[in-house]
Amino acid sequence: MHTFLLKDGVWIARGHYFDDMERMLTLEGTVSITHLEGLWLNEGQAEIKMGENPVKIHSRYEIVPFEEGRNQTTWESVNSDLGILRGQVIIVADTIISTCRSEKGEYTGAEFHIRVSDVHYKNRGILLKGNNKLSSWSVDLKRSSQDL
């Protein structure tokens, strides 16, 4: 059983962000999963180290809870740069796969959460504008020790 997304929790994110020029930058942050009645929230904060002026990213995904016996659901997010994003989450064995598309169709993306253990996931993803890569990332998510 997956512990990321399917259970409430706080996860610590550490890894690398790759921009459109393939520059590798350090990424650190947190992801909080909260289950409300009829709605799950995936809220994240990340900081990308870019010299003395790190870039801060905030995200909030509203996820429709999985129906009994289903391994697929939908989500929506509003992003100040990308607009409204809509996506799907599909569980395939040890991996949680998420795909998305912007409301106007110019942006698409995919993200994978690969289960290593109950307290560790590997997160990999890409964001595209048309056929061009805007960014990608390779991050380890570890459940906060305060959350165990």
C-alpha cells in the first residue's frame, strides 16, 4: 500500500531541479498531504538554489479521492504562471503516476512517485511547453520523523 498521497503526512523533499538549459540546481522543500471529506490536498513549498537569490515555488493540488476499488482519479491546481492545470493520478504497482495539461493546452507534464519504502519515495518529473522541456526534477521524498 502506498503511504505517499494515500495517507495524511508531511514529506521532506531534497534533490535537483533542471532548467530548460539543463543547469542542475539544488532543490529543498516540503510536501503536505491532507485528507478532508471529499477532497485531498497536496500542498508543497520548494526552494531552488540560484546563487544568492533562491526561487521559491508554492503549489496546491486539489485531488478527488480515489473511489473504492479504483486506481485512478483527477486533480486540479491553479498556478500563477501556467494557469489552471488539470490532471490524473494513476497507481501502477510501486509507482504513482500523475499527468497534467494546462487549460489552454500549451503546457503538459508528468510526474512519478516511486515507492522505495513506507517512508521514502523517489520523485521524477517533467514540465513541457509544446514540445520543449521547461524543467525537470529528481527528488527524494522522506516522511518527516515528526509525522511517524
